[in-house]
Amino acid sequence: MSTTASNPDRVQTPKLRLEHVTKQFDVRGSKDKFTAIEDIDIDLADGEFLVLVGPSGCGKSTLLDLLGGLSTPTSGRILLDGQPVTGPGLDRGIVFQQYALLPWRTARHNIEFGLEAKGLPRKERRELAEHYLELVGLKGFGDRYPHELSGGMKQRVAIARSLAFDPEVLLMDEPFAALDAQTRESLQDELLRIWKATGKTILFITHGIDEAIYLGQRVAVLTSRPGRVKTFVDIDIDRSGEDVRSNEQFRHYRHRIWTLLHGEVERAQVIEKEEAHV
Amino acid sequence: MSSALATPEVPVAADPTRTAAPTPASTPPEPGAVQRAGAALRPLAWRILKPSVAIVAFLALWEIAPRVGLVDEVFLPPFSTVIEAFFDLLQSGELWQHVSASLSRALIGFFVAVVIAIPLGIAIAWYRPVSDFLNPILELFRNTAALALLPVFILILGIGEESKIALVIYACTFPILLNTISGVRTVDPLLIKSASSLGLSPVRLFQKVVLPAAVPTIFTGIRMAAASSILVLIAAEMVGAKAGLGYLITASQFNFQIPNMYAGIVAISVLGLTINAVLVLIERRLSRWRV
């Protein structure tokens, strides 16, 4: 199966490009290397919404650390607007599964956090924070501390924080996995709305097939241990109708990705069992 | 260790979840609602009364036991006699003289300990080599009771102010130091990861994330230190001093002014409670964000 990332209508310089990215770790007390991800090739066009879906052990945390500039690839390159990523920076915004809000700051001041790092003056920070609070539907909640907000609201604050400093790419690490099903679905709709309103390039990582299909313009299916891109699936569904997740097209994509993933999930479980026995 | 000292939970006023279903409390009032409002006053009175019940009972026992001859009135004068002595000492200015002597020693020692222990704790927690180097000696000192060192301090620094203040510094340093280390070490790694992904420099990361996250734990250490500063100081003053509450207590005992001795003890209780209340108030201001 072909794993090329290029697509005929995406010929211009990609926003984000992963070029044969491989990451290996030393195994403690052994000369062997553990390969977390191998030869990952992904191009993200400007304004694209790409979802990575993979079984556990597909190296998603590794990939995220690499994209965030918190570690460097063993081989290969990551290019943002054609420039190699060399470290962390405000050109990428990360939304974590566990929100990562600063508990001693109110929602507003959490959103201002990235703006402080950017060195914006107080007045401007305040205005931007207000704007993004409104964008994520939290107008009037700016003075709440994180422990006074529900999980869904915390994640809205986290999304607003990452959008506020205006990164080139938004990296989302299973952002809705900790939420209940209803909140998750409403946040998925919110995210699509925000994406359309801001035109951001989004790389979204998830375990959920439904979530991947519902959100992504394109879904990259990853293999387990080492993580590789098994294939890309272009998603072309009409999301305007009611209960999109039950319609014919959606189920078709669901089955296709499920089939692609199924073997990987089984393989991952076998590996995990083997390791548990050692 | 810290949980026992934690401030009482304050209920969150507003319902934070938007998705929450209406609670039974928001249903329309029933016929019996007016009566229940009257009943609601009872818990309030009880809440004010409850903490004082045990204290009042204790003081009553103290008052009655010597009067009915359960204990010797000479060795345990009734509470009213002690209070009388307390106000006599207060009026003559003698009590204030002792309190201020004790308080200034405790405060100087306490602040010196804060200034030493917090930066040292941060350094130990932040730089692994420093920690590997210092940990064994800290463990040794920590497990040496401060009062056991009192003779050493007196031998080296004399019977004057220096030895007492030094002892307070010693006793205050360890709770602050150890809590600072654990506060800085236990900052949620995700917060650090999230902040460093924004490209924050180590100094800014420390200032904006690590330190604020550690403040509540550090403050627990500060409260423990304040309590032990009074404790060791009183003991030191009992051994050798010309003023201070510890001196007041032992001197009164020697001169057989038993009511004065008890007045000194009451003064220590009141002082301890006051200091703790002030610190709890500051702590609450600093950790409003805590659940």
C-alpha cells in the first residue's frame, strides 16, 4: 500500500512537513534501540485538518514531543513553512488531553499566558483573551479558576490559550478523550466551527475512529510499534445533516478505517501481552 | 503531613458545570418551606456554638475542680484567679515586656530561617547535583531534635539573645526547607511540558510555573516553622533568660506565684493561636485557586 503524502491539489509548500522522521530511544541496560516511530512522511497543507489515528503504542506522544520541539528526531526532518523545527516555539500550539491549565490562574489569565511569553502589552493581552474567550463560547467565565470549570470548559480554555498566541499549526493530543460522550460531540462541533472561523492548520491525534472521520479532511492511519503511516484516507462527507455519524458514507469510512486499524490493534495487544510475560 | 493543617474546605458558591441537571433544591418551594427556613437558623447557631462547647467545658472544669477540692488550689488555682493574674500582668505592662521579648526573638529567627531555607530548598530541588551532595547531611540534621542542641548553642553563643535566636533559626529551617524541596519537586510535569512548549526560558518557567505551583506547599512549611519557633523558644527561655514568656513561667514557679505561671501559659496559647490565625489568613489569600 502506498504511503505517499503528496496529493495533486496540494502542490504548494506544505505548512508542516514531516520528512522520513524516525525516533529511537536507548533501552536501559541493553545495547538495543527501541524504535518509537519510523520513517513518518506527512505533509499538511495550509489550513488543512489532518487526523492521526492509531492503536496504542503508535508513538503518538513521541511524535507530539518532536513536533513541539521538545525532542529531536533520530533521523529525518520536521519543516514548518519550509524551516526546520529546532526547538519549542510559539509557532506551534499544543492542546493536551489533560488541559494543562495553570490552576492558580483564572481562565482569562491562562489564555494570556502564551501572550505573556510573546511579550505583548497588558492591554492587548486582555483584549485578545476576551476575544478568544468569546470564540470558544466562554464569555463571562473569564474570572473562574480551572477547578471551578467543568472538563469541557477547561478544554475550551486550553484551546483558546493555544489559539490566542496565533500559532501556525495547532497540535491536538487526544484533547477530548477525557470528556464524556455528549461533551465530546459538542466540542467536536465547536472545534470544526473554530477551525472554519480561524483557518488554522490542525494536526489532531486520537484513538477514536468516529472522531477522526468526523473531524478530519484527511485521516492518517498509523501502525503500532514502531509507528508508521499505514495509509492516508481522504474523508469526503457532508457534515451539515443531522446525526452525520449514522449515515451511509460515514459508516463506509468507519468500516474502512476500522479494518485498517484492526490488525494493528491486535498486533499491539499481542506485543503488550508478550512484554507483560517477560 | 500537610493535609492535617489544610484550611477547611470552602464550598464553591456557583455551580461550575453548565451541563449539570437541575438539582432538587431548585424545585418550587413546598408548603413546609417556611418552617424549614426557621430550622435553617439552628445549624448556623450550632456552627458558632459547637467549637466553643469543648473549650467552655474545659474552662468550667478548671474553675470547679480546685474549688470543690478535686485538686490542690495552690497548685492549680481556679481559672478566674489565673485570668485575674493575667490582667494584672497585662495592666502593669510586665506581660507585654515578656511577650515582646519572646516575639522579637521568634520573629527574627523565623525570618532569617525563611530567607535561608526557601532559596536553599529551591536550589536543592532544582539542581540535582546540589541535592545529591546535600541530602545526607540534611537528613542527619533533620533527625537531630533542635532542643538537644540547646546546650551546644549556649556553649558556643553564650546565654544571651544569639543562642536563642540561633536555636529558632535551626528549628524553623527544616520544615520550610523540606516543604520547599517537595513543593518544587512535585510540580505537575505536564504544566512544565506545556510551558516549555511555548519556548519559555528556564528562568521564566521557574518564575511563572514552578514557584506559583510550589507556594501552597512552601506555606505549609512556613506554618509548621512558626509553630516550632514558639515551641523551642519557650523551652530555651526556661533554661536561661531574663525576659520572655518561658522565663515568666519558670520564674513565677520558683517564686511560687502560681497564678502568674498559669497566666504565662495562657499567654503562650493565645500567642500561638494568633500567629496561626494570621498565617492561615495569608495562606488562604495565596491559595485561593486550590480545590
